[in-house]
Amino acid sequence: MYDGALQDLIDELGQLPGVGPKSAQRIAFYLLATERDQAERLAAAIRDMKDKVHFCEVCGNVAQSELCRICSDPRRSDDIICVVEEPKDVAAIERTREFRGRYHVLGGAIDPINGIGPQDLRIQDLMTRLTGADVTEVIIATDPNIEGEATAAYLARMLRSLDIPVSRLASGLPVGGDLEYADEVTLGRAFEGRRRL
Amino acid sequence: MYDGALQDLIDELGQLPGVGPKSAQRIAFYLLATERDQAERLAAAIRDMKDKVHFCEVCGNVAQSELCRICSDPRRSDDIICVVEEPKDVAAIERTREFRGRYHVLGGAIDPINGIGPQDLRIQDLMTRLTGADVTEVIIATDPNIEGEATAAYLARMLRSLDIPVSRLASGLPVGGDLEYADEVTLGRAFEGRRRL
């Protein structure tokens, strides 16, 4: 609908996740009206990120050098490894400030419908990393959905051979929520995992 | 939450309209995982658009040269000018293929709450453009909301002095809609603007 360069930008923006044709148009017009500086900063940030951000060689988290911020931090404990699906999950857990160990990022979850099997995830790397290491606990923090649960079950079975204690994050009622609005599965899990006071 | 370049990109993306912190993170991770080529194309498209796209000297629409695609098209009629708020409105009207005249883009609507008065819009340009020109009709196609209606009323008053017939797009029931779901104002307008069959 628009002339060359504007339509090209709308088309490129429209390929981003969660950006439909209307949003792409809205963003393009915003960038057209904004100061050159801001558009320039965005273009540079995209290139910079592609140049500089890699995945950590040890844990698979995002990193600006060989090791990520957490793997290169000497104050973190090597005893506990928390296994997550994605780098965003590392960020979410870091926000809680509850965990001072290391991470292992799988790069997804087992999802046969979309053709993702154990061999597509960094599971072999985890086994290699744990073999012979002084790890006292592996916490499996995959998502509490079908794929995440399947991955957790698979990992638990794999890790049994290494004789390292494995735990899974608790499922239950979200704090600040209303019991009556909880779905049945969550409420069922909350009963199952009830704790003595 | 993330290392340098990734967080910089998330921050820049978060400033775009309709992109919250969660979407910004999602888009950044998408760009991290995607092929270098696609990220490069997006960065280039932003710069290209800023370099190449300007506003048409005659009508204020987006343009890649002095005149926009419509103003430089000799097949369009000079007799009718359709006044709209934004370049996106030009695109919307062009999609109908109902209009073969020229446009005039105001660059917004009168909106005292946000401090936008007639002098902030391209109204003086419109008056200059119309003075002495052979125009048989001005169609006011500002949005059918408070600001658009106020702008239409203001323009109609201004144009009275030029003695050019002025019309306004019809308000009424949207085609394909349900009468019972129309709001009262729209239904009221549909009654007011009823046509003899």
C-alpha cells in the first residue's frame, strides 16, 4: 500500500512475533515521525545484539563473552544446578533472588508435535557436565505445562543413573491469587503437595 | 536483567508503540535466534526508511520523492480533494478503489486536550492550495470521533469563504454488522442519514 522503503519496513516488522500488519504499520509511522536519533539507536541495537550476544559455552544462557554472567561469577555455588528451558527463565528466577547456584539452559522442551525430541535439547551437555562433578542437587524448573512436565520426567529418568538428588519446582496456588479462580489441575496439585504447618 | 547488548535492544524495542516489556523481550529473543540476514534486513529497513521517506510537498502524504505517488499520478482527477488526518487514512481510502481525486493530509486532528490547535495542522496549506484552484468538491474524511468531528466543523467553516462545495463521509451502520450491536450514537446517525429507496 505504501511507497518502497516504508512498505519494506512494514513488511520486515510484520515478521516479528506478536506484531500483526496493523501494529507493523503503527510502529513504522512512529519511527517515521520520531527523531532520527531514536530510529538510528534501534537499528544499531539490532546489529549490536547480533554481533555481541552468544550462548554461554557451559550453561547455554545468553552471554557477551565465552561464559555468561552467572557462570563467570565466582560467588555462585557450584553445588546446585537449576535446569530451565530458555534464557528468559534464568532471568525470571534471578528476579526472585532465591537461587545462588548455577543454571543449565536446555533451549526448549520435548515437544513431539513440533518435532522436538531430547536430542534437540542440551541434555547430553547436561549429562557430560554432571558426570564426575560435585553436584548435590539438580532442580528441574521446566515450565509446568505438558511439554515441560514431559521434559522433567525424561530428565529425572536420565539423571537417576548419576545418583544425584533431583527436585522439581512446586506446583500449587499462585501467591496473591483467589482459590475459587484456580483451575482444577492447579488446585489438585495444591492438595497433592500440601505441607504440614 | 540481561547482559549489555541484549538489554539495550529490549530497552529500544520497549519504546515502540504497543510494545510492552514482555513483547520487547520476546522480539529480542526472536531476533537473537533468527538468521543474521533477517535481523540485518530489519536494521537496514529502519535506516532506509529514515533516509528515503519524506512528506509530499503538495498533500502531506508519505513520499519517496518531492511528490507522493498520488500527487504525481497524471490519471488522478484534480477536481476533488479528500482531506484526511494521517497518511494511513490515505492508504485505507485507496484500498476501497472508490476515489480517484487527490488528497490533503492534515497531520492530525484538532485536539485541545493534547494542545493541538488548527495552527498545528496543515490547514493553511489547504487554504492556499484551494485558493484559485479549479476544485469542485472537498470531501472531509477526518475520523468519526470527537477530534475528527471538531476538525471537520472547523474546516467546513473555513472553506465557506472559498465557495467550494464541502461534503463529509457518511456515518451509519457498518456493512456486515448487526443492528442490535450498534452503539446508540451510530444508530442515531444511521436514522438521521437515512436515504429514500
